Amino acid sequence: DFEKAITEQRIQLLDVRTAGEYENGHLKNSMQADWTNRDQFIQRVKSLDKNIPVYTYCLSGARSGAAVQWLNENGYNAYNLEGGIKSWNNAGNEVEQKRKGPQMSMAAYLQQIPIDKTVLVDFGAAWCPPCKKMDVVLKELQASHGTKFLLLKIDGGTQTNLVKEMNIQEFPSFIIYKEGKPVWKKQGLVDKTTLIEHL
């Protein structure tokens, strides 16, 4: 039933395990919010749409069962994968693993920031619920003001060395560069008006 729901319906798929567990194998198109890190969990699920069902899973179903209870108590419509990803694997279903691509150096990163343009850098990750929410805002921003700035998206889930060197603590994180120098930095959700003001 879980497999059928996540392939045939418009849903939000949430892995409530740790980031390390997620990287070792996760369901396709799933987002990640660690139930054992309650502050992170609450911060990330704030970006989920309460009008769209949330399907959750963990290793064996215990953490996701607790997460589902919390989600349902807080206005979401949530479901749990009984037996967790263990049962998913035992049924012969596929999981995805994080692809570790080449790491970008600081020099290579800075080369992508032209000094003659205003640049908005977006550090995000495919598994990050707030990042998905910000993607909509960034598309609107590009549609209305795209000629006035350059958008540079960095996959923070892959570019872990750069994230550490840049001291990025949260996804998404935004940095605005003018004349090649950082002039503004913000972590978390940002509204379009604020971005326009700083750009």
C-alpha cells in the first residue's frame, strides 16, 4: 500500500533517519529530517504542505511511527511505512544511494562568481524540505528579476568540503556577492521581497 501510494499519488515522502543513514540508502525522491534531532525535525517539516499527505519511514518503523503521531497531532496527514526500510528492502524494492561526486575547491567556487555581476548563491540539497520550498521563490525571482542578477546553485549535500569551509550551518543558505565580495548572508527560508531588497 505504501509503495502504491508514493508512486501513484501526489505525496511528500519523508525519511526521518539520520543524515548518515539517509546517505547509505533511501527511497527515491525522499526528503530528510532527523526525528532524533527534534529542533532540526521541526524546522524542516515547517516547510511541508499540510494539504498534501506525508509518507514517512525509518529503519524499522519505530521512529517514523512516533514522527507520524507528531505530524498528525500538528495538522499534517501522515502515514508510516510499517517495518521501515528493512521491510522495503526485504520485499525487493530499490533504494537510492547518495552519489559522491568530485569536491569543488574554494578557488573553483570563487571562479564562478563574476566581479561585474550581482550573484545570488544558493546552498541547498535535494533532500531538504525548506530548499524545495525556496525553489519556487527562486523561480519567481528569476522570472521577474532574472536579468539583474546571476543565480548560482550549489548542491550542499554533495559539496560537503565547500560547505564546511564556507561554514554553512543550515540549508538553504544564501549569499549575495557584489563586485566579487560577499555583502549579505542568510540561512533558512527567505521571502522574495527580502531577496529583491538585498539584491
